[in-house]
Amino acid sequence: MAAHLKVALVQYLRDGDPASILACAKQEQAEIVVFPEMYSNGHASFDLNDSDSQKRWQKAAEPADGSYVERFRQAARDTGLYVVATLLEAATPKPFNSALLINPEGETVLHHRKVHICDFDVPELACDRGHEFRSTDIHTSSGPVRVGMMICMDREFPGAARSLSRSGAEIALVPNCCTLATGGVQSDVRIAQARGRAFEMVMGLAVANYPAPAADGHSFATDPNGTVIAMAGDSPGLTMATFDLDLIRRMRKQDRFRWCLE
């Protein structure tokens, strides 16, 4: 029997209800649901020239064990799905841009804090940075699958994907908030870059972005050949990406020279 894994890419603004979204993903037979970056506040910004504005922004940070994340934990328990919940995570002295992989029992099995923060602009210049990329095995209808996480600009640095790939990650789950297919000189370079990253590291990538006007949508997924296997438009919705696990594993045997380079 062929081994596949279906991932739901959430392309909603922050007012989308996690319980309803996971219920829809369940109907579409997804096993993992990935939300866009910093969903707790919709990747909101603040006025750099207004200290009160920044204080209000920081005050809105959510604890990783608080009521905001509990909504995702309960939705995961109710649907039996894995979910990548994202948040501005409360911490001292600075908050983190974080993602939690929550299992169907409502437990956090992977906690990623964005390493390559956009510290050249608001809001992330007010964030602290994480320090590592880790992966974990999850239990799916096709058996164990090893997944890791990156957040937005993390995927633009080859060392991030290499760390995940060398730890055995077969698929990288990527919450995102930026223009992917439009916007100035970059145009669709970010999508092309992610396709190349998947190819060179022999892994799948699943990228969940905000719809317009918060970003430009185009949530997408690519297989280890760099082939786009799912692509959204710019409107709100769920996009389903089905990863061929047999393909990933076969390529890792055939093309081991690429993803195991020292």
C-alpha cells in the first residue's frame, strides 16, 4: 500500500476559529494542520515611535501553556489531528515568535522558536530568537513520519533545512507571513527558493501563509523533486497537500549524496 500524508495549509486571518478549521481539515482527511505565523495576533505590528504601542503589543503575548494554546489542544483532541499552533510567545526579557506541534492527545511534541527573526523591522525586532532546529516522529495512518518545523525566514537559510534533514525530518512544516508570489523584486523567488531547498535536502516542505491583505496567500507545498504539489490563491481557505512518503524515502536512498553531505 502506498504511503501518503495529507497536510492542511491554513490560509485564514487570525479570526478563523481553530476548532472549525480543524473540523474542516478532518473532513478532507488531513492528518496535520499548519497555521500561518504568529496566529495569536495575526502577525500584528506596532508603532516603533510609540512606546505605549510596543508595550500593548508585548502585553498581548501568549504563554505556551495558556488559554490561547488550549483552544488548539482541545481542537486536536476533538478531531484526532496534529496541529501546528503559532503564537507570539510570552517570555522575559523578550517574547518569541513560536510554533507548537500538538499531537492528537493535546500534548506539545515539538516547540520551535524562530531562529532567523526579521530583526531589521517591526514587529520582530522586539522578539528574541531561538537557537535550534529539531524534528520528531509522529504517528500517522501510514506509520511513523519524521517532521520538523521552520518559521518564515528560517526557510531562507540553508542551514535550517539541512539541520532538519540531517536529523531525519522527511517533511518541514513552515508557518509563514510574507509575500510569496508577488511584491517587487522578489516576486515568486521565495517559492522558487523553497522548491530548491526541498530538492537539495530531499524533503517535503509545507508552507502556510496569510491571505490578502495580510500577505498574498499562495500557501504551497513541494515534494523532494522541487515539484509544487499544492498551491493556494490569495483568498482565505484551506489547501490540502498530499505528500508521497514512498517518493521521499526512495529518493533518500538514491540521492543520499545530497542530503547527507558533511
